Amino acid sequence: MSELPSRDGFETERPNPNSAELDTLSIEDAFDVVNAEDRTIAEAVLRAKPAIVRAIELVSARLARGGRLVYVGAGTSGRLGVLDAVECPPTFRTDPALVQGVIAGGLAALTSAVEGAEDDRAAGARAMDERAIGAKDVVLGIPAGGTTPFEHAALARATERGAATVFLACVPEEQAPDDADVSIRVVTGPEVLAGSTRMKAGTATKLVLNTLSTLVMVRLGKVHGNLMVDVNTRGNAKLWQRGVGLVARIAEVERARADELLSAADGDVKVAVVMARRACDAGAARTRLAATGGRLREAMA
């Protein structure tokens, strides 16, 4: 196994002077220390806005052309990538293959530590081969500390296979360089517990991934205003009633009529709304939506 560079002095590894006496504090005072550090995270994400915006533009363009977004991470970062990926189908009614999460060590690593998995470069490259990563795809590596071999190898293989790449880390680029097309650096500083990137770095990672996937889906026509109009309505009664409410609100009809429209649209909120607003049947509504790339506002115009 090749040696990693010393991490002494890395932002996520340095002892935090604000929590130096953490073990001596009362619970109330210790809470204040943790909470004060957490309040700095949103500002760190804001400082990375230009790179995050570029990543959103890149991912949106690739997915619009039939590509996929694949998160790659280890440990906490890997779990956060998987979490964001699996929440896309129920939230935006996407194909599960559209946004995927790859974690070092496989599914077992979601619930327990898999020792050595993050150092397995061959496994990182193999994960890209197994998914037939190609020129339409974007691979987003999430090594919070910036040096994890599994993610670096995955990104390198993704580049070889023609994919676009994004790198997300919580340390400055000079501490952990990368060769990605877009490099996002959310520098959250030393953790309350030195090196415990499940804390500030983990929170920052979730904020970035949630922002990225949400705004990508907005650009892909999965959202109308701030409403999840591509929501799955067939899962249970609560979801169906949510769909009925959306149709009633956007189409400006009574709930009973909205229920009829949604049934005729086979549970598709956008189709039901276009049916109501354009006084057409489901087939014509689907044709209008297809012509606008699924953008409800344009299909209703």
C-alpha cells in the first residue's frame, strides 16, 4: 500500500482551540461550543458558491443529455452520497439509475465500518467500470479530508472513460490537490473533535449535495415554483392525497376534480395539471410536456 502524505496541519485534523477544554465543560457549555462551530458551516458553503454553481450547470447539462450523476465516497461521505441518491426517486420520481451513490466497502459499509476499504484504489476504479461510466456521466467524489485513495482512483478512471468529474472536499486545494473538472472546497476548519469529519465537514457535505441535486432537478423541470410536481403519488394514500393537493392548487380546481384528473393522468401531477389548464386529454398533455422538456410552466402557457 502506498503511503499517504502526512495530514498534520490539514484543516480537518488540526485541534480546535475553541473546544480544547471540551471534556471539562458542563453539558450546557459543551453544547454552546458545538453549536457555535455549526453556525460557521453555512458561511463556508457560501464561500464555495462559484464552484457549486459550476457543478450544478455541469451536472444539469449532462443529465439533460441522458447522463447519470454518480457520487463516490467512503465512510461518512459515502453514506451521505448514498443518502442523497436514494432520496431522488421518491422526491423527483427519477429512475434510480439517474443518481447513484457508491461507497467504499459496498452496502456493508452503510451500517458498519469496513476496514481498509477507503484505501482500495483498485476497488474505486472497478466501481466505475462496473457501472460502465461514460462520456454522458458526471462522477462526484466526496473525500471530506481530500486524500482518500478510493475516491481519487474512481475519479481518475471516470476521466479515462470520458466522464466529467467533480471533487468536493473540506480542505484547501493546496493541502489536497485534484484533477477534477470542477473542484468544490468548503473549508469548514478544525472539527470540535480533531479529525472527526462526520461533524462540520459532514454537515457541509450534506448541504452541498442537497443543494446540488435539488437545483439540478429544478433545471430538469422536476419542480414548479417550489413544489415537487414530479412526486411519486402511487406509493401510499398520503402520497396520493399530496398529489391531489398539488393538482388542486396549481390547476385551481376543487379537490374532487383534482382527484378525477389525477386518476385520468395515471397519477402524474404534471399531466393532470396540463389537462385542467389546457382543457385536453392525458395524451395531449403528455405531448405538450414532452415538447417542453417536462417543464410544467411552459406546458401550461
